[in-house]
Amino acid sequence: MEPKTVLAPVSYHRATWTAGFATLFANIPLLIYGLYVNLFLREDLLTVILIVTIIGTLRNILQIFLRIPLGELSQIIGRKPLMILGHFSYTIALILMSIATDWILVFIATAFIGLGMSAYWPAIFGYLGDVDIERMGESQGIVFRQSDIGSIFGAVFAFYLLDQVQFSLQELFGTIALISLITGIVTIVLLPESLPKENRKSVENVPRALLNSWWTSIKSFKQMSATNRLWQVYFFHFILAFIEFTTSYYVPLIIVSKGFTNADVSAIWLWSLVLVFWIKPYLGRLTDRFEFVTSISISLILLCITVLSYVFINQFMFLVVAYLFTNSTILTAYIAANGETARRAPIESRGMALGVFGVYVSMGRTTSTVVLGPIWELFDLIAVFIFSSVLVFCLVFLLILVIKRYNNQSRTVNASISQ
């Protein structure tokens, strides 16, 4: 029996505020990890490129196997428990980073990052879809703007600790872990549940259902991809995840290679966030108004141009502008894909659909590290940026042609049946 669709037991404004608050503080440890894990491995632990690539791949490989069952679990027990799990997984990861003296502990910390991302992101997007599916683009923009406050705070604090107090990266990780622990407890108190019991999937045994979801994840992957042409959304997001991971994984390295300091990495990130902060809800509204393929295609093409620009930029302010365009285009594409996934998925399968969505994201990021790591090893970082931007540019146009042809064939078949 399908669950009865009822309104979420929390108002739109309260839900978006508290979801933004939760994401604000969950984003701080994730930001610090993302900005400095590679620099920590290369500078502090003197790790070779191969190990850096393996560690970068791990968190994404884990998400391939975890996103679907944890997305399904959010449909069973609610969104809040998964968001809390994600937050504290990030906290544990930074605690491990703060005591790491070799790459093994960083490897384990990365596994917790993968677990946290698998739990948090399908749950938060399901949360916003539960509250008001028709305003999901706007609510995502509001939540991402709140998360930017966390990123701004994290970047300012990291810059201060690294530049003024002269903290080591390990001390930075430990300090942010303590902040994350405290704010995680506050989130437990403030965050309401968005998924009514009437809309939850009823199971007799939750652990057994979770295990069964894991065993049947391939079937679920195929089923959700075929539902309401969700494969179109998923493949676009696979491409986005590929190039988005290029920016998050390699941009700090190329900035430092141009002669900037570790503190400068935070400063560049900070200024770009401050400049783009106020327009994020409007970017969300744009995705509500325009057709999905148009929104994400334009965003991806602009992102390719921006990624290529990192090769030629050597001035601080131009790097800020490049980061600004990077953040804006990635956000717009993410909002468009998240909202379209939630809209096309049946409400009783929304958690599953967002879990599959996450699998495509993880596959895109895994492919990025697997493909670009050897290019970095054999050539240099400049080759990584040129190759990834040109490849994605070509893939976007190819996917547009495939979707256009598929939709035309579908209309022809439907017209024949109706006659």
C-alpha cells in the first residue's frame, strides 16, 4: 500500500531556516577538510601523488555503495537522523585528521567523510522536497546561502588561525572538530523532522530493510534511472560531479603552486563566497522558472570556461573572481538537478531517487580522480585543468543531442499510440 501524501509537519519558513542552520554548521568541517586534506598529505605527510589519488577516490567509492541504502533509510526513519549522522561523521573525520601522523589515519578519516556525505545530502534534499516541492529551488538557494555563512566563518577562522596564530594544519583540524561537536549537539535540539509518519516507508525490521536495500541497490539504481526519464538528470549530474570535483580537489593545489600560501587558499575562498552570498536564493529561483536542460547546460558550459581560466590566472583578485563564478555555476547546476530529481520522483520513492542521484555524483567524482590522477602524475596540474574542461564541454553537447533525440522519438511513439 502506497503511503498517503500529507503536508510536512513543519512550516516552510521554519523548515528552511533550521535546515539552513544545520547545513551551516555541517559545512564547516567539510569545507576545512576539502580545502586542506591534499595540502596536508603533500606538505605535512610528504605523501606521493598515488596515495593522494587513492584517498581522494575512497570517499567517492564509498558513496556509490552507501547513498542508495542511506537514502532509503531516510524514507523509513525520517530525514533528521541521517542529517545528524552525517554531521557527526564529519566531526570524527576531523578529529582523526588532527592526530594523524601518517596517511592511514587520513584514509580512515576520509571514510568517515564518505559516510557523512552519503547520509547528509540525500536527507537534506529529501527534507526540502518534503516541505514544499514547488518551492524547492528557492529553498535550496536559501539553505545554500546559510551554508555559505558557515563557509565564510570557516574560511575566516582558518585564515586567522593559520596566518595570525600560526596554527599547524593538525591544530586547525582539531579546533574545527571541537566547534563541529558543539554545533552538532545544538542541531539535535533545534532541527525538526520534515517527513510525516504517513509518508514514511513501513517496514517490519529496519536493519533488515537497510541490508535488503543494499543488496538490491543495483536493481534500485536501474529502476530509478528509468523512472520518469530520471536518467537524463542523473547523467547531467554525473558530468557536473566530474568537473566540480576537479575544482574542489585540485584548485587549492594549483593556487599554492602559483606561490600563494595555505592561508591565501582560505582567503580566496572567503572573498568569493562573500561576493556570491546574496544572489544564491535568486539562482535557485531561476532554476524554478527555466527548463532543466537549459539551466544545467548553460551552467556547465560556463563552469568549463571558468575551470580553464585557472591555468592562466596568477593574481589574487582574479582568482577570487574565478572562484566566484565556480561557486555560482556549480550551485545553479546542483539546484537544478536536485529540484528536478525531487519533482520527477514519486513521493514514496523520493529518498531512493535522491540516493541514486548521489550514486551518480559519487561515480562522477570517482571517475574524476581515477582519470585525472594519472594525468597529474604523468604531466602536471595545468594538463588536469585543460583536459577536464575540454572533456566536459564535449560531453555536455553530446548529452544534449542524446536527450533531444530520445525525447523526439518518445513524442513520435506517443503520437502513433494515440492515433
